[in-house]
Amino acid sequence: MTATKIAISLPPSIAARARRAVQRGRAASVSAYVAAALEEKVKMDDLAALLSEMLEESGGPLSKAEQRTADRRLGLPARKPRTERKHR
């Protein structure tokens, strides 16, 4: 595999965690660690785009009532209501 060299800036705490991961043998190098993380991010972005496309084609996400009915039919426990999160 060929690689393209780029320069990035990371918060010190993230850089330190990447270095620790390399020291513990979880990655061959910090570059490999960052590349693996970016690969996962790209996959998640692709999945999010696919989900959006599928929801658009199917009429959108389930309503709360539809979700409760589906959960009940699948034998799943009732979901706890979500609380609003405050953004920082």
C-alpha cells in the first residue's frame, strides 16, 4: 500500500493516547493508529449516508408508536424515554 504523507495537529491528550497504543502493541506506529481511526470514521460516515438514503426511500424513521409496536412484537423491553442533552 502506498501512503500519502500529511501533517495534522492533535490535542496533546489524543497524541499521548495514540503513542501509548503503539507502546502497548495495538498499532505499529502512530501513523498506523491514526490511519486505522480515520478508516473507521470513513466507514461510519458511509454507513450514515447509506442509512439516510434508505430512510429517505422508505419514508423516514419509525415514529415512536411504530417503534413501540416493533419492540413489542420482537419481545424487546420497553425503552426508557430519552432525556434532552445539553450541548456544551
